[in-house]
Amino acid sequence: MSPLNIVILAAGKGTRMYSNQPKVLHALAGKPMLQHVLDCAKALQAEQICVVYGHGGEAVPQAMAQYEAEFVIQEPQLGTGHAVRQAMPHLDDNSLTMVLYGDVPLIQLQTLQQMRVAGDGLVLLTVNLTQPTGYGRIMRDADGRVLSIVEEKDATPEQRKIQEVNTGILLAPTQMLRHWLAQLKNNNSQGEYYLTDIVAMAVAQGVEVHTAQPAHAWEVEGINSKTQLAVLERTWQRVEAQRLLAHGVTLADPARLDVRGTLICGRDVAIDVGCIFEGTVSLADNVRVGPYSIIRNANIAQGTQVAAYSHIDSSSVGANCHIGPYARLRPGSHLHDDAHVGNFVEIKNSEVGAGSKANHLSYIGDATVGARVNIGAGTITCNYDGANKFRTIIEDDAFIGSDTQLVAPVRVGKGATIGAGSTITKDAPDGELTLSRSKQITINGWKRPVKQAKDKK
Ligand code: UD1
Ligand code: CA
């Protein structure tokens, strides 16, 4: 196959978004629209990717700096044909060029691959719409051969009845495309250089024009407003939910799930309502996620139960753990198998060994906790002196009494016990009871103060 260039048009202003941000940077499923298209372009293994941008200064190239792409400014914006023309100096003649759109975010790889095998010459991606208003119509002859595209604004009432429309996405031999673009005129109702006019040029030149259709109509939906963005977001979430259901995941309500990234599930996974998954999340066999949990960039091993309202971010959780309700695992938390983390427990940049428990109201930060450790309610690792962070080490089988402060750097030895209410500033030896509490005393005969009588004159 010939090498492939991809030109992504992203110069439109997006007036109807009523936003200071360039339209293509608005997010769908947690990712800027343009990034969806760039990821798809990357998956197609394009030789060269060229993004034509216009509004918002350098915001677009800056936001997409991680991609190996050429960013070309189109200023002023004189139509889609003019936009593609800006990219041409960066494209090699000896290749094919595909045109995609930064505001058509859900185009799928398989559809574009279909276009690549549709035939030589010019390939158009078209779709049949019962409500074709606003789109360019595909004109065909009696034998079904494509003749041209007529824009809505230039179409006769008869032509407007045609339901096959131009999605705008097309594939053309680069050398021909360059030649056609150079000949575009703007003598139409909008005074623009229409990319679509290359179709009639190809036909006049005897170049074959093929068409392909997307597998799903939502792939070619373009976004011009927040309303359209919200509708397409729900469409995509429904697609994600159907995909999970088809793989055997139990969803309490497919309409109340948000996947903003990649969610990989094993067998017999169950997800309750209102959960949000961000980045890459994997849930192994028999994992259950309770309602309104938010899980981002995490691996959760089999049989673990995440109860309601838990937050897990950039962490890993072993098998058969119990998390939450209301637990928070911040980045760098690693729980080994059978760990329990209960309500109002925050864990950050810490390891928690197998079978260890922190069931209530604790902060475990920058700590290494061994196996079978019991962390009593209200325990706090004091990891920060206002300037630097220090580690707390709690060895296997230790028992930390409730309401203990462990002032890092500090070590609690194997099997050590810390008495409740202690402030531990020095290492606690293995196997011993250590406490720092002042002794309890009783003052016999002590009386509570009584309200004094006011002086009467
Ligand atoms: C275009 C097609 C139409 C098709 C429709 C699908 C043309 C002439 N018409 O019409 O056949 O049915 O898309 O949605 O191509 N853009 C630039 N620079 C410009 C102009 C546009 O980058 O100078 C970008 C826009 O940001 C947008 C895309 O190109 O992403 C389409 O432009 P738009 O003006 O919306 O074209 P339509 O009139 O919708
Ligand atoms: Ca449009």
C-alpha cells in the first residue's frame, strides 16, 4: 500500500460553542476531540500527520505537542479546500492523503481502513441520512457513478431531496489532490474554496470515484455546539456500555456509567450506578464496584470489592481486598491481597501488605506497611514537616492503637504494639508495647466549677 498522509482540519472557529477555547480542544469522553482523531490517525500508521488550525493562538499545537504532527496555520479561513491546501507543502506526492476533521471525533479505525481498500482514485466517505439538511449531497448518474458533490446552499430543491450526503472525509492520491486544489474557485454562494469541488474535477479527468460508508452513523457526527457535544458524549457512553455488557459485565444501569478512557474487565465484574472510569482501568474477574466510585489509571485484582463513593487514582489493588465505602487511594498506593481500607481512610504513595487493615478515619502517606498489620481508627502518619516528606515503616504483624500519630521518619518493628493515643517520634522495637501517652490519674474529690452568683447591690 502507498504511504498515507493524514490532514486534520481544525481551523473552524466554533462560534456556537460560546467558548474562549478552540472548539477541537473541548473534551469528549475525557479527551479533547482533536486527540481522538489524532489517536485514530496514529493507529492508521500514517507517514505524515498534518493539523490545520486557526483559532486560539498556539493553544491547539501546544495541547497536542505530544503528537508527531505538523501544525499548519490557516489564516484567514477561506473554506475546506483552502484549508487542505495549507497542508500540501508538507505532503509527499508519492502517497495518498486522507482528510479528517478535528470536530468529528468518533471516526473509527475500521471505517478508515475500509476506505483504504475501496479502490484506486478518489474515495469519499458518505452516509445516508433521513434528515440530510445542511450537508453536501452526493450526485450520481443513472448507473450510480458519483458525479459531484453539491453543497446545501448551492443545491436546487430537487437535489436537496437526496439523502446520501458527504461526511467530508475523503482519500485521494496526493499528486492529484494537489493539482485539483490548485484549480479550486470560490464562485459559489458562500465565496469559499470548497474541497468538495475536487469530485467533479476527478470525474472530468476520468479518475474513478469510490464511496465507503461508516459502520455507525455516530462516527461521522460533527460537533458545532455544546448540545451536540453532550448528545455525542451520551451516544459514546452508550456504545461503551453495550461493549461491556456484550462481554458479560453486569451494569446496574448502562445509562449511568462514564468511561473516559479504556476500561478492561474480566469475567463476572459488576459495576453499580454512577461510576466514572478514567484513563486505563482494569478490573479482574469478580471485581465489584459500588455506586458513585471514581477509578482512574488503576489495576484491581480479582475478587476485590470497592464499596460506594470510593476514589482510586493511579494505584494498584490486590485480590480480594475490601475498599470503602468512602475510601480514597491517591497516586502511588499499592495494596496487596486481602487488604481492607475502610471509610474515610486516605492512602497516598504507600504500600499496604497482604491482610493488613485500616478500617476507619486514617491518613497513611509515604508509608510502607507490612502484612497483617492493624491500623487503628484515627491513625495518622505525619509525613510532612512543612518542608520535607519522610517515610513511615510499619513492619509485619504490628498493631497500631487508635488515634496514634506516627511522626516520620519512624519505624514500627515486627509485631510491635502501639498504645492508643500515642505520638510516636522514635522507632518502636519489635514485639514490644510502646506508648507515649501521659499516665491516667484521678483527682479524688474534685468538683466541677459552679456558676457564680452575680453581686447584688
Ligand atoms: C462540509 C462539506 C459538506 C459536508 C459537511 C459535513 C465542504 C465545502 N462541504 O460542509 O459537503 O456535508 O462538511 O459536515 O467541504 N474548516 C477549516 N477551515 C476552513 C473551513 C472549514 O478548517 O476554512 C474545517 C472546520 O473547522 C470544520 C470542517 O472544516 O471542521 C468543515 O467545515 P464547515 O464550514 O463546517 O463545512 P460545512 O459547511 O459543514
Ligand atoms: Ca459543519
